[in-house]
Amino acid sequence: MWEYLIHGEPSPKVQAFLEGLGKALEAQGFHHNPKAEAPNLVLNAISPENPKPYRRRAQATFVASVLELPRFPEDPLKELYPYLVRALSNVLLAYVPHQGVKFLTLELGHYDEPNGEGFYERVAGRLKPIACSRLVIHNVFHTDLEPELWQGDALTESMYRAGKKLKEWDLLPAPFPIEEILSPEDLRHVKRLYGIGGLSYGNLSVRKDERRFWMSASGVDKANLKEIGRDILMVKDYDPEENAILLSVPPHVEPRRVSVDAIEHWMIYREHPGVGAILHVHAWMEGVPATPFNYPCGTYELAQAVAEKVREAPDPTRAVVGLKNHGLTITGRSLDEIMERIEGRLIRTVPMT
């Protein structure tokens, strides 16, 4: 049984919306518990004047903030993203009475559910898969990286070249400046919960051997991947009991966290020995198969959905998988081979459905 609660001071119209949404969630297996200590889902009513956050007690609590507006904005990313960040939300629901809801996610996805028949059931159906997904973002660092790898190797050089090329192609959007929007206290809260160094987009990795792979760190400039342990980390395993990514780092470096998508790359490398590199970008290609739901980054469910699409590809070592309302994951024999294969084929605008 999944639990949810309602937080904030909703306006009369938002209150009516939340009541309808609550009934639809309960029909889909949720239980309303206003006193839940660690609910799966919080519906957080905010206003433009007071986007007050809900203070999570557990990393697994998913917060959907609901903001009433008189109309949908022409540029939802520019106008709505600050509210999503200020309210410390996983997703923002911009609600326009009698018109519907626009969803906005941390990964810059935005899509609509219009008013009409089955409205509340459709909104609940959008929230359920992401509210019930499991984050895999805990990192455990071991100072056991071989000294001969402390300065990197030919593989990390290929990551450096690929990052430079992504910059040349203008496929590295600037990290969202959350430090300019959040107070120092809220910023510490977000970093503690999600272990992020900033909101940046895209990642890349390359296989080292049968069990290990190099991967870009979280929140770093992908156009300048140089320092081992800070910009690039060695992923050596996933511990399912601790639900943690295990990393090898040099002893003299205070390491950054690895990209939140490490669990996705780990699954693909383990299942397909022929995959030598993986690239994730916020872009699209015509005709690619896509995951069915907009799962959040860093969740086991997103990793499983992408791994399933890679498995179904005619050649898993050269797969291109769409992540719904998000971007692409591309496998290859090497990063150089991937970059050569996709040059001139990427569409910068990800379709939103």
C-alpha cells in the first residue's frame, strides 16, 4: 500500500482538484494518511507568492507541487522551473481550472493533461509510476583505485574528447543555477537528499573491463572531464542490499558523486558484454523506440525500462533508446564510434507527450 498526504494551504479551486486527484490515486492503490512520516507521495499546494517546500524526512518521498495559474505560460521552462526548484519538488503540476494540468519535471520534461473525461485518473496515472519508483543514488567510495589509473587512461581521454564534441554541437545545456534560487539552507537540504552538485544534463561512460566502467560525475562540466575522482569516477559494482553504487577512487581526492544514471549504465554493461560505451543526451532522433513512462533520473525503474529497450534492439551494442519526455541513451563499441554514428542526426528538441 502506498501512502500520500496533502500539504500546504490550497485555494478553493486547488482544494477541489486535490480532492478529485486523491480519489483517483486511492482507486489506483494509494492510501491517504495525513500523519505519514515518510509518505510515498506528497501533493504540495503552493502559490506564486509562497512556493513553500515540503520538508521530506526520507529520500524516497516524491513531492508533486501544485500551482494554480490563470493560464498556461508560453515558455513553461523559463516561467515554471523556478517554482519547481523553490518548492524542492520532484515535479510541478501547473493547474489551470477548466483547462487542465501541465507537468514539469526536474529533467526539463513538460507535457499536458487536458481537462475532460477521466481527467483525474489520467493525472493520477502519470504520477503513480514515478511516485512509486526507487532512487539508486547512494554512493559508497573505496580508495582502492590502482595508482596507474590516478591520472586516467586512454578511455578517460576518449571521454574528454566526447565531452568537447558535445559542447561543439551545443548539446550541453548550462546547469540550472539552483544556488541563485535556493537559500543556503534549502540548497544544503537538496544536496543532502539527492547528493547533487548542481542540475546539469547528460552523462557518458566507457567500459574499463568485464565488471567496471568509467563514468562522468554529477553536476560537472562535461566539456572539461579531466580529474579522476572529481570529473570522472570508476564504477565497480552495485550493492542491492545497500541500494548503493560502489566506486573506486584515488586516496588523495575528495570525490564527487557519480552521475545519477549510474544504475542504468551498470545494468546495460552487465547484460551486454559487447557494449563498450554509453552516452546520454537531452536530444532526440526520429523513429527511436521509447520508454513508456517518464520515470525520474536515478531510479531503478528507469534503468530497467531503458535496459529492456536495449535488450529488444536488433543490435544492443548499437542501440538508440528514447527516454520519454527526457532524451536519449545510446550504446556503442566506443565513445568515438558513437559520436561518429550520431553526428548530424540528433534533434535538439525532445518531443513531449
